[in-house]
Amino acid sequence: MSSSYPSSRPVSQVESYGRAPNTPSQDAWLLEPPRATYIEQTLESVSASSRGSLALHSGSNSSPLLEDGKRFSEASATPVLPNLGSSRKPSIVRRPIFWIIALVVFIIAAAAVVIPVYFFVIKPRSNLSSSPTSSSSPPGTSGPGPTGKNLTTGGNGSVITTSDGTTFTYINNFGGFWVYDPEDPFSNNAQPNSWTPPLNTSWNWGQDRVYGVNLGGLFVLEPFISPALFQKYPAAVDEWTLSILMAADTASGGLNQIEDHYKTFVTEQDIAEMAGAGLNWIRLPIPFWAIEKWDFEPFLEKVCWPYILRLLQWARKYGIRVNLDLHTIPGSQNGYNHSGKEGSINFLNGVMGMANAERALNYIRVIAEFISQPEWQPVVPVFSIMNEPILTTIGKDQLTSFYLAVHDMIRDITGVGEGHGAYIAIHDGFQGVASWAGFLQGSDRIILDTHPYFAFNGNSNPQPIATGTGLQAGGIWPTTACDAWADSMNASQTAFGVTIAGEFSNGYNPCGLFLTGTTGTSSFGPSCSLFLDSSQWNQTLKDGLMEFTLASMDALQNWFYWTWKVGNSSTTNTVEAPLWSYQLGLQGGWIPTDPRTALGTCAALGVSPQPFNGQYASWQTGGAGAGTIAATSLAMYGQYPPASINGVASGANQALLPTYTSTSPIPTLPPPSFSPTPTVSVGDGWYDSADTGLAPTQVQGCSYPDAWDAVSSAVPTTLCPPGTVVASVSTTPITTSVSVPTARRAR
């Protein structure tokens, strides 16, 4: 980032004498320990900006949270130390007692550093029951160093040896350190940087900030993220068709080509680089076929699960938390190519809507059982239960009743309240966060997830972004991001509760190879050619993208960039969707190497949203009242299955819609295997032994419509098996068109 960026923002200060090991001084400007920008400003947060006018410090000003003896003087930028009195004589430095005292002080100070490091980092935590931990050694998991009774750990400059014997140097200038112990692979002592709590310490929503990236395209294939796979099979438009074509191509390895992708697309070094870039969270999209598929589905079944465990173990090793995201749903929840199959929506919609919802509920249950084990709770504190359902098609009442059913099912497994399982993240259905105000008051730890993009707003977005430097960089786009998102995100923290941006990017336009699908076209006004080749970008364009990225980060506050990396095109051997690759942006200079530099961008641009004081209602974070849902919400949404679903012919009897029977063995996700065998329990994949219900399966002797294409199917006129009399239930008539934003059908 050019030097004009720091000088154009409100100045921040950090407690220099409290810096973690290996954290460098900031030569250009000092950063405060991060605090969400929506924290309410105080008078002491107002100072003269470098532009000669008064400007608010960013909401990251955490000086009110620091111990009194660690505050800074705004004027001098030096620590305000406590008054030690005036009894000390000036000549004491010439006395022997001074040097004795100095030596004692030095020894005590050294012990204050060494002893915590030994007991907190080097010596394994013995209280595994009170601080859940876990790990795994699936295919390719690295053995990060010598074995023995002590943990293997290292910080900036340490050399990592991966499972295949290759090495790389861990670069982390922010005080982060990695931890791995073969005897206790569930150790949660690692820390990605000095401002993020280690995994064995609670995350404090409202105070700690999410700086995250998605690992899109790793376990759920997307054409624009892994273009080479789709370029090899031009007829493929989604993972469904790609799987069919690959399976037929036995000469090239068949579906094993997908496993090769799992093995190589993201490596341990990627995770280390994330920590070194100041990131502290990963949103990890996974498919339901990590658990199982049914015979009529072409996906590669179960193979990705060991690689998911490997990824979770790498995240644990570097102290990064994971938001586990169920990205695909049986029948498709959005008709996008990243739901498994592009086309129609058959989840809670159409003739097979209820049957597909039964399967979805069970897969959510299986995942919840696994991640609720004490081995996995610290590394997976958030579970996103469904990616991007299209609310306008499914219906808000129907979707809310499903969300409530999932909430109750998960909390029956985990128990209620802080420390009992992961937060449950739900998507806003592309209706905006304001429409979810007051949602299920009294629920236990639900997060609202929104995915704001300009690239898919249906406009051509021709306004230039290469317009200058500093606050003049980025044209209209930085201010547009602050105006569009800052106020609504702040307001939602109170009106709903914890609110995050699970996806965003610096793609302000819809340019990128396969971004709108393998057959899609861009609506961008000018030619997209420039935005397909970052080697052609000049510094002005990079400065514009940087300013837009910083503004987006500051406005969204708790965010996950989509996505960490984009694979090369097989025709050019370059990334042809560079606006979407965080890793490429770090390398090229249009993504900040320290995300904290985004703090204060919107204020510097003149956008100052209404503040949020950082305090959630007790029930929103698992405190008093959590799990006691308001009676009004229960009256509106407490019925599941819902009384009606959309996409069914007018006058049809919903009770005749096809459903499954719960008579199949439950498909438990297996724990990892380790070599050597660890000295701690690895779990069995199932947290709640009282949860003994069976899994849904087709009723023997009954025929079913195509579960992925049944919106136009006829509703049965009798039950299968016959013999049950049912009452008539109203349904919403089928519509001739599905309200799906066409530009978002790919991403």
C-alpha cells in the first residue's frame, strides 16, 4: 500500500510496551489493538487528522478497554505511566543497591516472559475437559516437527516440514505462533497474531474482530475458482455435470481427478500465509456428500471428508478459527452452480421440497454432532447451516420455520448457553439484514450472515476505479461501500444480534472468467479484458482497488473475503478472475497486508455510521434468556413442517407430497486417524449419545419424482404406501418464473 494511505486516515496508537513477541513497530503509523468500528465513540477518540480537520478515530480505539497503566497520551504517543512518587533520590544510580535492584527486576521481567510462554505455549494444557480440543491426521496432514512430550511450536522464521517432506519458512510479523503436538493433536494453544485470542480462549463478539477468508472452490467446485477442471470438460456447468463427464473419462482418472484437486488446491502453506497476513478466521464451504450421496446423485461421495479434517487441523495448528459452511443442499436451495446442480430450487419448494428438507435437516444434524465434540468445538465456533437460500422463492415463513427447527435440533444436541456448541449462522436470503430485525428473540446464539456484492446487482458498473491515490483513489466505489453497508451492519448488531459478512470481494464489476457461469456473459459496460489480466494493472488501478477493499472491510467490520485463491486458467496459465483472489491481491499490492489498516477508512471518507456500543443482549451470546424463544415467534414459526410450501400446483393437498421414512442407519462422520497414536481421545464422531434417531430414506415400493427437478411434477393423488386419510392443507400456487438474480446464478 502506498504511503498516502496511512496519512489519509485518523491516526491510531498502540501500546508499544505491551507488544507480543515478533510484532514489529509500525513505522508509518501505529495501530491500536483492533476493536469493531461500531463501538461507540467517546470524546477522547476525537483528534486532529492529518488532513487538518477533526476526525473520529476508528472504532478500533480500544483504549477504554486497556488497563489504566497502559493508556497512551494522545499528544505524545507515549505510555502514560503511573506516578511513582518523588521519594527516590537522584543519586541512587550511583549506589550498589540500584544495580542489585536492577538485576532483580531484570530476572523478574525475564521470568514473567519465560514462565507464561512455557506453561501457556510449550507445556500442553492438561485440562482438556474444560477447554475442548482436537485434531486429525487425514491424508497429507503435516507432522510439524519432532515428537516428544513437549509441544512443537514456533513463530516468525521457523521452518515447517510438511507431510510430504517439503519445507517452508513461517513468516508472521504479528506475533503469531503455531503449535502441534503428535501426542496431543487437539492442542488449542496456537495464536495467529497478537490481537486475536488463541483457540483455548473464548472469542468475544462485539470486541474481537473477524478478519476472514473463504476457501471457496476447494470442496465445492466452482467454474470460476477452478477453471481448468471445467475447461477440460466444456459441457460441464456445475459439479453435477462435471462429475458425470469425469466419471466417463476413465483414461484421465475418472472422479479421482476431484480428489487430486482436494490434495493440491490448498496446502498447509496457504493456511500459514493466512495467519501471516493478519487473518484469524476461515469460512470453509463443504458439500453434503462429504457425509453421503444417494444413488441417483453423481458426486464423489465421502472422499472430501478426510481432507476437510486435514484443513481443520491446519487451522488449529496456526490458531485460526473456522466457520463451517454447509454450501450445498439436496435439491438445491438456490439453483446456483455452487449448490451442486444449476437449475431449479427443490428445497422447501415444489413437489420434492419437503423430502429434500428432510435430508437437509439430517445432514445438518450429522455435522452438528461431529463439531460439538470437545475435540472440535474450539476450532469450529460457528456453523453456517445453509448457504444462500433464495427467500423470495422458498418464502420467509417457510425458511424461518426450518431455521427454528434446526435451532431446536442443534440445541437439543449441544445444550443451551455459551460454551455449548457452535453459534448457528443463517443467511439473509438476499433480503438485507434489516428485514431480519427481531428474528426469533430468545434464541440461543444465532448469527446473521449477509453477502454484499456490487458485481451482481444487475448494473453494468462502468464507473472508473483508477482515479488517483489516497482518499481520491477508487472513484465512487469506496464511499459507495461505506454508504451501502456501514449503517446497516451497525444497526443489525442491535436489531438482530451478531451480524457478519460471510462473503464479499473487491470485484465491483462482474468481470472474471466463468464468474457468471461457464456460459454466462458479463454485463460490464466497458470491455472486461483489463480485469482478466492483473499483470496489466498500473499503480493507479491497484490504489483504487486497495481503497475500495479497505472501505469494504471497514464498513462490514466482521468479514470473510470471497475467496482466498483462484486457480489458473488452462489456456493462459494465469488467474483470469483476479478481483476475487485475496492471495493474488496480497502478492500484487491491492489487498492490505495488515487488515487493521482498514479501520477508520469510512470515517476518513466522511461516512460515520451510527455507533454500536459493542454490547449484545445477553441471550444473543448465550447468556441469560438464551433458548427461551418469544411466544410470538413460536406462534408464527413454531410449526414444522410448515403449513404450506411454494411451487406446488394450486389446490394440491400438501399432505400428499412425497416424504421419506426415518428407518435408515445414521451416517456418522468418522474421526481422523493418527500416527503415532495420540495419548488423548479422538472422539467417535457423535457428541450426543441420546440422539439415536434414524436417518431418512425412500419408502420401499414407492416411486419419487426427480429430487433435483420436481418443481413441475404432478402432486400424487394418493399416499404411498396407501391407506392413510389426510386432511387438506393449503399450498401456494406454482409460479411460472423463479425469482433468482440471474447474475448470481454462478456465484
